Amino acid sequence: MPQPKKAARFGGTPAHHNQMMANLATELLRHGQIRTTHAKAKNVQPLAERMITFAKRGDVHARRQVLKVIRDKDVVHKLFDSVGPAFAERDGGYTRVLKLGPRKGDAAMMAQLSLVEGVATQGEGQLEEAPRRRWSLRRTRGSQSVTARERSEERAAAVDRGEEPDEPVSGEEFEDTELDEELGYEETDEELEDEDDETAAEASDLEQVEVDPAEVEARLAAEEAAEADQAEDAEEAKEAEADEEVEVADTDNDGERG
């Protein structure tokens, strides 16, 4: 007969409980600390420390064991690259639970689960947060791509150091006008003339697009009349099909009576 475990189970099913614990462990390793109820913190603490123990081993089998629980590959990379080596000299006790007091509403005891101090690779007391995975590579209008933003940051850093920034690659355009002013980038006369020509061409296209309102109304009326004729033709075709079906049914009935 199966015996229940000592720890409480959250969620309706064991699968739901395991998924909740995996999500909490993932966020703990991503941010370095999380704030949740005291009961959940005490339950996820052994799971998180087990993942860190796998990270200290660092082999392929340990990585596959971690991927069974933590599905985010960015967090797994951070775990094996930063967190595991930081705890290389510690045999256990990688996390701590601090009570924060009761929560407003249901008075549930809240707690903060965090990695112990003194193991951060960067910063003070907390590990650097890994970048979240981008589920969509589509950029919004007016935003810069990752490559363009990195190049802009490199040029700005070069200007701050008093160095001359690299020449822009052919075909590359500055997407930020403020950065152009900081770097002293000025457009040549040829580029300004090309822009004026493009603006004039766009204006002429807009003038050609303008149409007489009476002509537009006449065109719309013709389209509506054509749609009405098509609707009438479709109704007549349906009526004809219905008449044919009635005639076939009458013929079949006469044959059965004969």
C-alpha cells in the first residue's frame, strides 16, 4: 500500500504539485531569491539544493537530470556555469529561508527563499539574472535589433573613453538620432539630396493618388449593383435546384406507387 510523504502536497494532483515545485526552483535559480509562502519555500528548498548538487558534478548525465525538472535552458546554463562553481567548496546548505510575517487577507506565513550570501559571482549577495528567452523575434517599429543596439553601445563607450568610433558598415544606418548627435555623425550633401528626392517622389505619388469624389461614388455604386446581381443569380440558382429536387422526389413517389 503506498504511503504518503511527510511534506504537504500543493495542487490537485501530483503532476500539478511537481510542476509548481519546478517553477519555483526555476525562478529561484533565475533571480537568486523568491518570495512565497513558508510552506512552499520549505518544500521547494530540497529540490533546489538537489539541482545545485547536480550542477556541481557538471557532467552530461547531471545536465540531463536537471533538464527533467528545469525546462528553461537559459536557467540550466546559468546553473552549471555560475551557481554550481560558486558552491564548489560547500557541501550543503545552499539556500536559506527567512520568515517575512503573515500575508494580508488569509494570514498565510510568507517567507523569502534565497541562495546563501557570499556565493554571488557578480554583485553583492545576489546572482546576476540571466536574460529571458525571446519567444518572438519580431521587432516593433522604431526599435533596434540586438546587433544594432550592441554596435551603438560600443560606439558610445568608445566616445566616452575618448577614442574614435569605428566607421559604420556600408548599408548600416543609425536608428537613433540622439546617438548620431553624440557621435558627431552628419549626413553628406549627396545623402541630403537623395532624401529630398525621395520626399518629393512621395509627395508626387500622393498627388497622383487623389481621385475625384464623384468618380469614387460612381465606382462604389457600380460595385454594389454588381454584388446585388450576383446575389439574385445565386438565389435563382438555389430555387432552380430546389425545383429539380422536388421533381425528382415526385418521380420517385410515382414509381413506388406503380
